[in-house]
Amino acid sequence: MNYFLITTILVFLSATFGFINVRFLKLPNTIGLMVITICFTLGVFALSYVDDTLLNAEKYIISQIDFKTLLLDIMLSFLLFAGALHTNFQQLRVQRWPILVFSTIGVLVSTFLVGTAVYYLLMVFSMDVAYVYCLLFGALISPTDPIAVLGILKQAGAPKILETKIVGESLFNDGVGVVVFLTIFQFASSGSESVSMIDVLELFGVEVIGGIVLGLLLGWITYRLMKSIDDYDIEVIITLATVMVGTVIAQNLHLSAPLAMVTAGLMVGNDTMRDSAMSETTETYVDKFWELVDILLNTLLFVLIGMEILVLAFELDYMIAGLLSIPLILLSRYLSLLLPIGFFKEKLDFVPNTNIIMTWGGLRGGISIALALGLTQEMHRDLFLVITYIVVVFSIIVQGLTVGKLVKKLT
């Protein structure tokens, strides 16, 4: 089975499941696709007791896809650029300081809180897991997923000020979270079990700052190129080249490609640059092109997440640990937001109960699963993959379905 056929099957399933959701379930696409794919996979499991042809085919497709590489090295750059391109830059600029603190210090604090809590939780189950591996889990589960957040918040009716904080944080904190994860991963791989926050800060500082600087440079070059011509076809291709070339450069220079793409997308998409570099026709085509890219990749991503259930090791202790981790992770996020919100509350316009809404609205998604898949067996990959999957499914389905009601009730 070649890659074109695998891609064809995934697109076919995405279209079919998307149709079923829109026609019958009428759930937000992110949630609907995941629910239908999980139900489909469980149905294939049940059918395998009679005929395992479909199960073997699905397992083969999953085995041929390196989910971690596909998402982190390819899809994420396109999705983040598309998300940033359509983000309200002026609101983001006003809220830049809390967003910066949420997506950096907040992620670091949450990483250590989750890692410590899960370390002691696993001790209750007599699981001898090194603290540094628990920190790895804390790093992969702490960032909220902009891919999941963006789609759901649009339908939740959240106040624009609050939506900007959550979306802005999500756009940046996944890049920071990936860097924190890779930094701790280096410690864990080297056999060091002693990791301090200072160590992490020193190692990921260059990658984060370098990624943002690269994004600013890419955004400026893209702006200058688009300003010098008036041809919507070529200008759309220029934005596509920005993402693809920028990702390759970031990867080769060991800078954060996600942060570079968010920064470039915000620059190209802000109103000032749009007005001076794009005609009305160009603006329409650029927006529609990236909306289509966003929708297609989102659809494929959540179908793949639903299918990843096939790689899980179904052990009772792992599943119980996953369920008990959910409140620990939510509490850790709440605590990590407490000080930043308290500090900025008087200076900026915060809606009531911002902390509760941001805690419940901080959804986890494909990034966490991709990072968990990148763990080695020595790092207890099977255990943390099960915990991660349970947290992500709960986050997207339960939190995703109720965040709209929560926003209406508390604001």
C-alpha cells in the first residue's frame, strides 16, 4: 500500500465522517470527527472477532504513518500559520503581556506541577517511574492545543477579549511546550534524572527566541514581496512558500518552527500589512486558501487521533492512572494561571472567572499525542501514551462540549 493510497483512504474517511457529523450529529467538527472515528475503530475491533480484515487494514495504515513526524514537522507549521493569519492582531497586541506569561512561565510551572503530581500518583500504583520521565509527561500535556481550541471557541460564543487570551496563549504555548519537552528529553536520554527549571530555561531560551526572530524575518520578507506585486495567484504561492521554506530553515537551525510560523502568520495577517500589501482580491484568495488548508488538515488530524487508539496498551492500572490524572492536570493548569491573572487583572480588562474558563477551555490535542508517541520504551511510553490519550479524549469531548455553556454561565 503506497502513500497516495493511504492518503486517499484517510481523505475518504475524513469526508465520510465529516458528512455524518454535519448531517446527523451536528457537533463541532473537531469533536464530531473524533467521536465518529473512535466509534468506527471500536466497531472494527468488534467486527475483528468475526473477520479481522478491516482491523488489519487499519493497523497497517497506522503503522505506515509516523504521527509524531507528520504532525510536528509538517502539519503543525501549516495549521499554526493559518490560525495566526486569522487572529485579531490588534487584540493580541493589547493582551501581549499576559499571553506571553501564560505561554512561557505558565507552561513551565504547569510542567513541574503535573510532573510532580503524576510522580506521586504513580507511586500509589507501585509504578517505579523516574521523576524526569514524569516531567516529560508534564511537558507534553501542559500546552493547550490551538488546533482544538480555535475551532471550538468560534462556536462557544466567548467574549472577544477572553477568546484572544485563550487563542493567543494556545498559538504560542505549544511551540514553547515542544521546546520544553525536547529539552527535558535530552536530559532523560543522557541518563540524568536531576532536572531543574534553570536547566530547562537555559536550554530552550535560544530555540524560542530564535524561532520568534526567524518568524519576524520571514513575515517581513513575505510582506515586502507581496507589496511589490499585484497578482493574487503568485501572492498565495508566496505565503505557501513562506511556511514550507521557513519550516525547513527552522528545523535545520534547531529553532522552534511552530513559533516561527505563528510569528510570521501574525505579521502577514495583521490589518496594517494587509492594507498596504494586499489588494481586496488578494486578501480574499489568501484567506480562503488558508481556511481550506486549515479545514483539510484539521479533519485529517482528528481522524488520525481517533485511529491512534489502535496503538494503546490496554492495562487497567494505566487506564485508572489516566482517569485520575485528569483532575490533577486541570488543577495544575488552574494554579499555573493564578499568579499571572492576579498580576494583570487590574491593568487589563479581564472578564469574570477568567481563570476557571481558561482552565476548562485549555484543550489538549494532537500535539500531546504526537509527543507521547515520541517517547522511548525506557521512558514508559505505553503508560504515558494511555494517560495522554485518555486526557486528550476527555479534553476534546467533555471539555469541548461544555466550554460554551460554561462561558455563557460565568460571563
